[in-house]
Amino acid sequence: MINKEVQNITAAVSYIDDGAVILSGGFGDAGAPISLLEALTKTDVKNLTIVSNNAGEGNYGLAALMKSGKVAKIICSYPISAGSIIFQNLYNNNKILLDVVPQGTLSERMRAAGAGIGAFFTPTSAGTKLGEGKETRIIEGIEHVLEYPLKGDIALILAKKADRLGNIIYDKSARNFSPIMAMAATTTIVQVEELVEVGEMDPELIITPGIFIDYIFVHNK
Amino acid sequence: MINKEVQNITAAVSYIDDGAVILSGGFGDAGAPISLLEALTKTDVKNLTIVSNNAGEGNYGLAALMKSGKVAKIICSYPISAGSIIFQNLYNNNKILLDVVPQGTLSERMRAAGAGIGAFFTPTSAGTKLGEGKETRIIEGIEHVLEYPLKGDIALILAKKADRLGNIIYDKSARNFSPIMAMAATTTIVQVEELVEVGEMDPELIITPGIFIDYIFVHNK
Amino acid sequence: MATTPKIVGLNRKQVAWRIAQEIPEGSYVNLGIGSPEMVANYIPDDREIFFHSENGILGMGPAPEPGQEDGNLINAGKKPVTLLPGGSYFNHTDSFAMIRGGHIDICVLGAYQVAENGDLANWATLDTTKPPGVGGAMDLAIGAKKIYIMMDHLTKDGHPKLMRNCTYPHTGQGVVKTIFTDLAVIDVINKKFIVRELARGLSLEDLQSKTDAPLSLVNNWLTISPPELN
Amino acid sequence: MATTPKIVGLNRKQVAWRIAQEIPEGSYVNLGIGSPEMVANYIPDDREIFFHSENGILGMGPAPEPGQEDGNLINAGKKPVTLLPGGSYFNHTDSFAMIRGGHIDICVLGAYQVAENGDLANWATLDTTKPPGVGGAMDLAIGAKKIYIMMDHLTKDGHPKLMRNCTYPHTGQGVVKTIFTDLAVIDVINKKFIVRELARGLSLEDLQSKTDAPLSLVNNWLTISPPELN
């Protein structure tokens, strides 16, 4: 019988290796897998690349992981939230690399990785500093830039409920990047509030089918 | 107060002009907007291009529309179902143009139209007859072909329930192409079984938000 | 006595009010982070408008009552919001498909500068000591059917923000449709600034003196007549 | 007495059984229209396998009881199916994202021809009088992690189907992993056909005489030992 649940959080993050590209869910705190990120802080892995919309806030979650020195690079759309002090200190001291990607392009590049699209032309960033150096093409009279898939070794995401097969549902706007990151990573680890029986979730309502989920960590057990 | 419901089926199809590109939902009969297609048969429009997975079956729905002589061209993945007699007769008599597109590419091209993607590279059809004449590129060692968006003037789709704002849900595998076609057309007309009050549908369960829906025809009224 | 140097200008709430009047019933609207969020407060009661938030919400409602905040229901500025009946949730990629695919009717954004050809600069200054951050600005700029700009006519230092050419980094090229400032309503038409409304008592000459690019005034121009809002 | 010309060969059900044994627990599997659908009938009872259908189903179950058919719950062959507990529905684009994105572990397809380099021909014949139709075959061919082919070793006319080069139009290039025929189990390794199992009593020479491309036999080859299935 398939059971994707891991027994503890140490096991959940044991699948992450040095140098991994980690897709970290959430928009601000909504949907951020805080516990998984903090468990990762306690491991020996290093030289991580983080892909996430923001660069952490305060001293917890992603910010704590960055503070631990394990993050060599962050790929994100908006690292300048008022609370992103740890990131900004690291950046100012040249302790972390930053790649800023427009939010829709960030999301679409991960979708391309998950959907087997080799590259795509988007009008976003054409003619701007963020489009500099990229291949461009005029399509239907509009300048587009060519963007490539952004694939993760690991996705760390947060959800509301899972079953043992890895079917998951989210809560309100905490859904945000997670369904796409789950598709775009080789291995996806989800932190959920509740494990339910197989068949308990409405099949019309399952947002991420188990095919995209590898390990489930139930947080409030 | 917004109300996207039309009062009768004649009004529903009155938005369709000569030469329109119509995205017609369904996989076989599941999700096919049979009544809308048949109502269209009774209008004076002509020279239509139909985009649909199949080429109709029997004498009803899409097959009836083709039989009426209104369809100049069909873009589909699989027009050779056993029951597609009307299409096959038209094709054999050079009365209809056919463009065969791999099913995933058909769907992805419509998604690109709906999502503002200018073009995309896909490995599907590379090195095959269906990839002939297309721009190709080797990405990560794999040959890809460049595909362009497939936009509709009109989408005709079937759903289970709608509210007056155009939020809709589908039934089981009848969902298939409809959510994507609704995004990819300038004007989307949905045939539904039931109109429900605003707020009655679970916001987590709404598959196509009203932003993609222009007109609602309630079939079993 | 408190003084304000702009005796004829609209205050921020009045600019938000003016923009709200411009939004027809049934519109799907994205309001940028900051001042543009105020536009939602001034939509006429009899108009049904749908607010989109790029983090995956359509049908976003106002801030919740104190104590009713839900950390999983926030807007693009990461502030607690509510969902109206008929609202829905979707993932980020679908949300930006709505934006990039031209499904959002109107997006109201702030700006550092707008050029007469419609170029928009609102994501980065010339200060390179701070890390850059773009968020969804570039996607919104190229994606929404109409880009409305809500901004002060001049910078805090008194420099013009309506320019012949943007000196700040571009967010998008030729994307701005209309600019709503404390002093005027200005359309971008054929790469020119065309003034269609002026604050009470303001002349085109006054406005031109505060504007880098040349302005034209339409014949049937109006005076902006906002209600008192404090 | 009924006669069958292939006295050593497996029947269709036995080939389906053989493929079913090859599918590990937890696999996400797409079965092509036609004979490959039979594979689902022979999955060992203690193995949990998830069947994907390209029209937007994961966790597809067997055909419903007579009278329980639902026209909105059909498989890729448009035949009524059921949904198992834990199954889910999604749109066509998401379904092909699963396929093209390499999330399907195994896809079992029929074929007109397979070439020794793994090229697959299964969507069109050389008959140009009929309209073409490809369905999802090309997406499945390039997308699934492993492509298994279920086919007769020879055409009905006695021509080989395992070829040096496909003479029929390609579905995909270099995509086939393993071919299961009524006579053998053959892997495609480094652009060569490597036989690893033979039907009872069959020699490699017998098999080579029915095959266009050269065959090699692994040292530890096995005899296929299916149960009786009629």
C-alpha cells in the first residue's frame, strides 16, 4: 500500500542534498512551508539555491534558512519587503546571489518545467533591464523575450489536507505557487495540517493530484 | 447588477459572425455543447473554422453543424472516430479543410492564447510529419518545434453549474478542454444545466472564474 | 493654520475617487500595492466590480473586521482581505495567465515616471545600492487591457514625473493609457499627453510648467469636481 | 479442433498479463486505446497502481456495472469507466502537462512498427486516402518516462514490425523502451533490440526470422511463463 507520509520532519528534509535547487512555496507567509524550512536549517546541507516569490521576513522560515548561511542564491520576484532584513544584510555584504524575475515569468518558467515546455516567448520584461541579454522576437507586432524552464530538485510546499496518496488541497490564497512548484520539482515534499482518508476529498476539488507529491509531513500531529 | 445569462438559445448564438474561429468543447460527447452547436446550425453564419478534439459523431451536434455546410475548416487531433461519418464524407469530397494537431499541442496552443504566451517550444511532433515545416530548436539535447497560440473568436462550452457572474464548475471528465477554451476565446458562451445563486459554489471549487465567461445559456430551464 | 502648497490639487482620496468613477460596471480590475488600493473605497454602490489580486484571488473584498484576519487570505500587498460572494481562488500561474492574457480590464498602478509614448517606470529607481525587486509590475504593465496611473503630478522634490522620456528603468513600453494625478487627468494618445480634465482653477500653462513633456488640452476639457474627502 | 498457427505464442490476454507484471507498485500509468487497456485487468491484487487518462482523469477504475455508465466519465477511448477512491479530475492542458512533463511513469501503446533505435510508428499508415488522426499519441510517445509497446510480433500479413527503420510515419523518435509481443520481450538498448524473454519453445533464430532488425539475446534470458488466459 502506498503511503507517502514521512514519520517526522527530520526524515522529510533528509531528501535534500548539497547544491539543491529548492522551490519554496508561498507568497509572503501565506503558503510558506515554515517548519520544513526551519528543519532544513538544522541539517548539514549547503550551497542551496532557493526559488521563491519573496526573500523571507523576520527571523523565521526562509529568513532563518538564509541566516544559517546555507543559501548561496535566491531567485525571486520581490526580495525588498520591509521585513526582509536578513536577506538585505546578506545581499549588502555580498553573501548571497540574487536573480530577480518578474512574478508571472517566475511562475510560468516553473510551469514550463513541469509541463515539458522547452522554452516560451513572453512579452513581460521586453525592453526592460530584466529583459536585457535575452533572445527577443517580434510576434504579432509585440516584442517578446525567450524564457527557459525553471526546474527544481526539491519543492517544499504547504497545504491544508493530504491523503496518503499525496492528493492535496490548499486554503484560500495560500494556494499561490504551490501547485506549480509541485509540478516543477523532481521531488516534492508537502507540509500539511491534516491527513485524511483516501476518498474523503471531493475528486472535483483536488488541486494537486498525488502524481506530483512524493513525501507528506503532517505538521500538527 | 451583472447578469450573463441569455434568455434563449437564439440569443446565445447571435454573437457568432461569418468566418468566426470557434473553439468547441468536449472530448467525444463528454463536454460537447450539443445544443449550442445545433442552434448555430439554424443561423445564417458561414465559413466557420472549428477547433475541437474530434470531428463530431453521428448526425448531431458538431456533425450536424458540419453537415449544414457552415464549416470551412476543422482543427482537431482525432477526426477518425468510427462515428465521424459526416466529417469523413466532407473530407473525401474536398468540402472541408483539415488541420491535424497533436492533442497536447492543441490544448497547449489554446492555453498560450489565453495566457498571453507568444509562442512555445515543445518536443511533441519533432521529427514527424506533423512537425514538418515548423521552426525547430535543440534544447537540452532534445529537438523541439515552435508552436504558436491558437486563439478563438468564440468558445462554445458545456458545464454543470454557473452563477450569474459566470463562475462555473464541470462534471467529472466532461471538464476536459472547456476551461482552456474559455480562456482562449474573445467571447465564451457556456451551456449549463443549472444556474445557482452567487456564493452557492465553494470558492475553492470554482474551476472557471467568471472573468472568462461572457454568456450563459441554461439548457434545462 | 496648516498649509498645503497645492491649493488647487486633489488629495490622495480624491484622486482615488476620480479613478473609481472611470471604472464601468462588470470590470475586472487589479489595483496595485499602495495608494491604488484606495480606489476600491470609492466605487459607486450600484456598480458591480470584480477585484483581482495576483496571488490568486478574484472577487476580493475589503479588509476584514478587526479580529477576523486570516493569514491565508491576503492581497498582493500581503494585507488581510476578504472574499466576496462569487469570488474564487486559483494558483499563481493561472492568475498571471489572466494578467498576461489580457483578461484584466483595468489595472491601476503607481509610477515614478510616465513618458509621453506611454512608457512606464515604476519598479526601480536609480539607486543601485538597494537590491532590485519587481513583483508583478512588469506582467501587469504589459498584460492589462488598460493601464491607469495614480500618482502625484510632481515628485516630493518638485520634479516632473510626466516625461519626454523616462530616466528611471522601464517597467513596460508604451503601456500607459491614462494618468490620474492630483492636478489632472491625462490620456496617452498617439504618443502624446492629451489633458482632458484639470483641477479647479488650474490652467494648462500651470500644468505645463510642472510637466517635462508637451501637453495638449482637448476642446471639451472638464474641471475635476471631487467630493470633499478627508 | 480449433487451430492457431502460432503454437508457442502468447495470446493477447497473456501479453497484457506479462506487461502488468512489469509495472511496479505506485506507478502512474497511461494505457493506450485498444489492447493496452487490457493490461489493467492483470495487475496483481496487492499492487496499488494509478491509471491516467489523457482526457483528465487520474485514478481511473474499471468499466462500471451495466446500467451505471456515466457519459461524463469516460476514458481516452471514449468508453465508460469509473473513478477509484483517491482519483481526481483536471483539464486537458493539465493532463498533457502531466504527460509532456515526464510525470507518467509508464505508457503502454500499440504500434505498427518499432525501429531498433526506438523510433515508434503507431499513428498513421501509408494509406493517404483516409484523413489523418493523431490524438494524444505523439505527446505520450515523447512524454512518458517509459514507453512499453504491446503488439503482435508480425502483421496479419506476416510482415515484421520490429524494423531497422520504420517505413510508416513516425510518432516519436527514439522513444521506445521495451516491446512486448506474442513471442518475446525485447528491450531497446543503445539503439539495438535486446531480447530478454522468449515464448516457450521459441529459439532466437525463429524470432530473428520474423524480425527485420538484428536481435541479440541476453545471457540470462527467460522463458515467458504466463498463466492460461482465455
